[in-house]
Amino acid sequence: MRLVVSWLREFVDVTASAEDIAEKISLRGFEVAGIETVDGDSVIDFEITANRPDCLSVLGLAREVATAYALPLRLPSREAGAAIPMQPLAVGDNEVSVGPSPSWMAARLHAAGVRPISAIVDITNYVNIEIGQPMHAFDLARLAGAELRARRAKPGETIRTLDGVDRTLDSEMLVIADRDRAQAVAGVMGGAASEVSSATKLIAFESAYFKPASVRRTSKKLNLKTEASTRFERGADIGVQVAAIERAVALMTAIGAGTPVGPIVDRYARQRAPRSIHLRRDRLTALLGAAVPDTDVARILTGLGLDVTATPDGWNIIAPTFRVDLLREADMIEEVGRHFGFDHLPATFPPMVAPAPAPDARIRRDHMIRRVATGAGFSEAVTFGFIEAKAAEAFPPVSNPAVSAFGSFVRIANPLTAKYDTLRPSLLPGLVDAVAHNRRHGRRDVRLFEIGTRFSRDGETRGAAAAWTGAGNDPHWSAPVRDVDFFDAKGLAEAIGLAVDVPLQFDHLRAPFLAAGQAASIVAADGPARGSVLGLVGQIAPALADARGLPRQDRLFVLELNLDALDAARVGRSESIQSPPRYPFVVRDLSIVVADALPAAIIRGTMHTAAHGAPAPLAAIDVFDRYQGKGVPEGSLSLSLRLTFQAADRTLTDAEVQHSVDTILAALVREHGAVQR
């Protein structure tokens, strides 16, 4: 809402600067979007929340300013209108001479962000901005039967609106019609057939109240947002319709644009009584945490346009019809608090009547994962929970890679756009798109992670995901920069598992969105959930990466963990303390040739199993070389392993160590057809 300060001063004798007014009103709950000068006049742009439609007007904000500065409020003049009660549907006939509006009116409308058109049209816009009541002017000569009525549109009925677009209506939409056809979409926009033109001699001003839900539904179906619909769909004042026509007639007479020739026709079948609310003094003090003097309470509420009557325990208050947000006692307390000043309330801690509950273990878990990821050089991303269906289909559930139908995902019934029509089943679509966005803007090395909720028809799960492309190590003069690979992503998963006390192992995985041979499922290696799948890690398939906007040469590695499953797989951390080994260790190197499709984890498992019960205990296995090429048969590879043996109670002999090495080698030959090099 653009508030023209000179316009404001017609209602409140405030001498403060625009900056001071903006600061004072912002402390009362109205965000200031900006302050500017238009044609020498100061304009304050306020962001009005949806529950305060009364402040989508100069008069509404003037009430706030008058109360904030403890000044009286002057209401707009309606002297040219008939003195009848204000009721919600009214029409008045007037003889007019259509021409440009005076410069002062055009300047104010321009400063308020409204384009001046002609005197009559500008008057309706002026009243709308001034008191918040949308109006419309019809060319009476172009109405069939010289009548106006509110009715439902006929199925398939069409109307050309003032923007020149032919629109098809349905029976759920309300229209303002003459005897034969619709002349306006009620609460949204007028029709071109009865538009005021330079030839117009006789007009009818129309001012009405419409149910917010009806206008909101119509506006959305027609994809038509206007100044009128913005006010009606939030809740207009049901008691100001005749006053709006009286104000319009007064302006029309004042600027010489026309004179009234007929009475105001008013139709209001069931009048809505103002809401009565009781405010207790004790409740006011308890909720604000401080006592507010009775005089201040009465001054604030009266200044805001409320009718206040003192009672022994507080006040009886009549909320006017323009305050659609005042429904209960707490709303009154908020009004008092806003204008008394929350900054005047003492800062006190609430009394502790019970010990604070233990923090949720999931908070600590998420914190640990964030520490690990940021320590590894990742930045946290926050992506949308809504994604496009095409992106969701690209990441089907791994448990059933064939699933790609919409039925497996949660569709949104009323999406804002087609790009946000599905709840994300995975965190990966959003992260992949975020990486692509960074790459398009010139960043070569991108490391992102996210902790968030995934959705399926079975419910919600909490997940953690990461995406990594570019360099696998930080640039430094001591070593060349290498590209990230599968083992970097796997190492991040292992670091997360170590931080949350879940030992992990990795099994072969085929997933349609991951590159073949560069993917693994993450499995609990021990504990109560041993063998359960916790997530996945791998390289995004090149075709998918290209489809999501990544450069063709990029290799993008991702991982995703189910944090709910990770919690269930946690192994209790041992608090025992062991002394350092007293006896020396012995190292042996072993080189073998095995099939290149054989996972290293299986080789390790075979070696540990074979070493169990051997004379020399196997303490550690390290792979220090991997070779494919000349001298190694096709389909095979050479692995060089470093075996560390150590006993806790004695010094091992060469014979014991050699016996253990022979036992391990025999198991590798027997189980995997390994050949020693």
C-alpha cells in the first residue's frame, strides 16, 4: 500500500517527516518496503498483511498514525450525498461530463501507483485508495433495461473485461448484470460493454460487498488479479458501501465532473451487527506481562475506531465492521500492545515450574551431520519441498527402479505452477538442480548438502543428501588438483556414519539415475539393524546430468541417507578404555589378481573370516595399489594389500605370520579364484 503523505495529512494533522512516520508505524506491525518522493510528495510503501485489509486505504493507515501520535482523526467529506445509513449494496445515478481529472487528483493517484484515466474513472479509483472500498462506474445508456443486479453467471456465459480479454464464466462466479447480460465480474473487473467513455452522459456508480471466498475463487479461476479483488478477497468493510458512493458523488460535484440526478438505491437484506468483545484487565496484564494504564487502553482502542465502555473488571468493546481481524479478547490485547509499545514491556524470564525437557536426539544428530559436511568443505542448501513431476520421475524409489508412474509420488492438488506440482520423494532432484545453477554461474567446484523431509504415499521421512562435482581436493602447491571420484563421496558417507555411531558397509547397486559401476547402496554393517539399507551413493548418470542442465564433461557424485533408518541402526558407543598395544606389529604385503567386478568389501570380508583363529591375529587391511593394464588379463585387476598382524599378549614369530598369510591366500584362491602375483 503506497501511502501519499500529503493525502494522509488531510485526515491527521501530523507534522512528522515521512521517515519518522514510517519508523513509528513499522513498530506497530507494518513493514516498510521503501520511502520515495514522487512529484515533490513523499510516499511510504507499506507491506500490509492479509489480516489487515482495512489498511489497504489511506483512511485505515490514518487511523494507525492518529493513534500512534495521539491525534484526532478527520473522516472524508460526504456532504453531497444523502444522509442515509451505510449499507452494503448501492447504486446512484449521475449526469456527467467525462474529461480529465484535475491535476491534484491525477498527481495523487499517480503517486499511489494508479494510472489516471478520466475524471469519472479516477474518482472510483480515488475512493478505493482513500477508504478501501472498490467501486465501478457504468455507462447507464449502455445497460439493457437501465438496471443492475447481482447474480450467478450462466454456464458458459462470456464477458469482455476492461482489459480487452474475452473471458468464459461458470456458474460458481458472481457477476453484476443488467437485464440481458453480465456487465462486470463481481469484485474483480468491470466489462467493456458498459465502459465509461468520452461520449458518456449518464452513469451509475456501483458499490458492493462480496464474500472473500467467492472473489478469491473467481480471481484464481480467471487468473485475474486486480486492486478490487485484492481488497475483496481479504475481507472488505460490509458497512461502507453507501458512504463510498456519497464520497464519490461529493468528489464528482467538487471537481465539476457531474451532478446527482437520482437517489441512492440500497439493497442490504440482512444487516451484520458489529462484534462485541469483553477485555479483562487481568488478562491484559497477564498476556502482556505488564500493566497498561486504563487511560492508555481507552485512548488506543478508541483511536483505532472501536467503541469502548469501561466495566469493573475491564472494558466492553464494539469492533467496527472494517476490522474483520478482531474476533476475540486476545486480538484486543494485541491492539493495546502494538500501540502501547512492545518495547515498553519489561524483559522478564517466564517462571520455571518444571525442568526443561531433554533436547530431541534428532537435533543433535542433524547437528553432527552438519559439522561433518561443513568440515568436509560442503555448504548447506535449502531447496523447495515442491518439485516438478518430471524431476520426481527421474529419481524413482531404488527398492523398485521400475516405478516411474505418477501413482508412486504425492501430487499437489492445487499447484502454484507446473514446476511445483509434486512433493519431493528425494532430496536429490533439488540438489542436482542447485549444482546445475551454480555451474551455469561459473562455479567449477560445487559441494552442497541438505537435511530435509522427503514425501511418499507412505508418509514422511527425514533425509540427508550431498552433491559433489569438480575438484576432489583443495588446490595446493604441494599436489596437483584431481577430480572428485566415487571414493570421495563414499568417504563422506563413512564420516557421517562414524559421527552418528552407525558402522557402514557398501553393496553393489543398480539404479536408473546412477552410472553403472559407480553406485552402491549404504548398508548397516552391525548393530540392531544390521543388513538394512540406509541410503545410496554414486555418480549421477551422464544422460540425467545433461538433462538437468549440467555441462557434459561434469561428473556429479551424490549420496542420500534415510536419517530415520540411521537412528534405528545406531550402535551403542563403548565407554571402555584400552591400553596401547605392548607388543610390536608385523606387516606383510600381498598382491593378487581378481575379477574387476568383485567388490573390495567382499575381499576384505573373506580375509577377515579366514584369519579368524589363525595363529597371528589380523589387525588391519589397507589397499595401497590398484592396477589394470599390461600383464593383467582383461576383465581382471591387480590389488596390492597391506596386512597388519598384531597380538595383545605376545610378540609374533615369522612362522605365525606366514601361516596366517598362507591361510588368507588359500581362502582368496578358493572363494574368488585369486592369483598371487
